[in-house]
Amino acid sequence: MLSNRQENILKFIVEEYIKSAKPISSHQICDSLDCSSATIRNEMVYLEELKLLEKNHFASGRIPSEKGYKYYVENLMQPKHMTGEDMLKLQTIFHNNTLDLNDTIKKSIELVSEITNYTTVVLGNGAKDNRLKKVEIVPLEDNKILTMVITDKGFVEHKNLYLPKNVSTEEVKKTVDLINKLVVGTPLDEISEKLEYSVKPIIGKYVRQHELIYNTFYDAFSEITNKENDVHFVGRSNFLKQPEFSDVEKIKEIFSKFEDVNCIREIAEDKNGINVYVGSDSELSDEVSVVKTHYNIDGEEGTIAIIGPKRMEYDRVVSLLDYIKSNIGGDHEEE
């Protein structure tokens, strides 16, 4: 258990090091906390013995250890008030009625990456627990049709399909009727298999241009169901802007993890709220931290994550994620 003074010293060192990326000396703390230099040095030695602080070998002063960051996040950090400018930028995205949910989330994390200089990622779980309720089509101009896939949980996916000019709308409607008759009730991630074994063998009896139409719908369903493997990255190169990643080998390690789909899938989060993983807990690298949250909106769910150095502005990142989560409706949709 730390005393109030020890906690204040640790909090000061963490927050100042986050800003400057330079070791914090006892003199800097004296000026802020109005304590003698000797007292501060003794407390810093004690915090180092507890492995909450580390010595920097290239300069005097101390820096937070991984354990120190964790203590700060769990006990000392207060979410930072968002600036009016950040709120306004995000609200502009949320109020844009031309954007669907996926685009809203992607635009939001693009903005977060821009204003924080961290890497952001969305991992979509799509609607894998949804079952097909109905397929509807709306004929458009130039042999284009709007296809709507509706699930039992209210998830709706829109897809524009382009058909060859010699394919009639009536033939497309026959195909949709057949899909609705044979495939309704199937989990979304099993639809491609259901189409292959239940629809493909008999579609030729009902639809003249069945090969073209069947292939078009099969590809469309495959794209929709594969959304559960969606990974959308923004700002990978932002790590190059962080002084602690001037080492080429460190950057190579991080970037190789970003290319490893299985490693990135480990980021997926199923807890409520905002979760912070520091260093070795991040499942990516001892050198990074991950702040992430799960969303579930109208049957569509996934994870939003922000990845940065351990010297991350945790208070600001938590506030940004919480604001996004609240405004896209995630909080009141969680199970």
C-alpha cells in the first residue's frame, strides 16, 4: 500500500514521462509537490524497490516500469476531459446519416489515430451469431440490384450487385425466393455451405441463367459472412513517431505482429467497459499497450482497439473510446 505522497510522486512521474519521454528527476518533483529533494529521492528509491520505477541508464532520473504503469491505470488515473474540438469532430461523424455503422466506426478510429498519433484497429465479429431471416432485392438502374440480407437479430447488410445485361430481374427474384425457402434460419457463417449443398443442385430447375446468378449471390454472401474476420488498421506507421521505437528491430517486431492475423485476432475483447492492457498483458509485445472495448449494436459486434507505446496517454485514450462507445450506441446494447 502506497502513501498519498508516494502515489502523488508515482502519478507525477508517469504523467510527466508520458509528455516528455525523458526521465524525471527529483528536482522536477520538488517544484511540483513542495517536498525536499532528499525526501523525494528516498521515496523514489522505495518506489524503485517495489519495481514501480526504473532507472534510465542513459540519464539521471526515473521512468515508470510496466508495473508502475499498471498501478497508475488501476489506482491513480482519472479519465481526461475531452476537448470541445475533439467532441465536435467526432459528433460530425456520428451525425452523418450517409454513413452506415461500419463506416461510422472506421471514420471514428481514423480520427482517433490522427489526433493521438497512435495505431487504431477495428476487429469486426460481424453477425456470426445471427441467422438468416430474409433476403430482399430492389432493382436499380443499369442491371444493378440492391440486395438486403436481414437476420433474426435485426442486423441488415446492404450489398449492390451488378449482373450481366442478359440476366432478367425475374430470374433474380426466382433465385431470391429459392434462397428464402431453403436457407432461412441458417447461421450467417454457414450460409455459403448451405447454398452449395441445398441450392446449387436444384437451382437449374427453376432459373434459366442459374450459373451467373448463383455465383453472384454466392460471392455476395461470402463477402458478408467473412466480415467477422474484418480487420481495419489505421496509423500503423505512427509507431515511427514514438522516440522509444527508434530501434529498427523493435519496429520490425511490432510490424510483424500487425501482419499476423492470428495475433491481431487475440485483441478481440468480450468484456464490458474499457479495458487497458499494459506491456506483456497486451498479447502483442512487451513494448506496447492496448486499450480496447467491445461493441454490440443491432446484432453487429466487434472490438475497437488503440495501440501505442507503454508511454501512452491512457487518460485521454480511455475518454475517447468511452465517448465513441457511448455515441455509437454500444453501452446500452451490451448484453
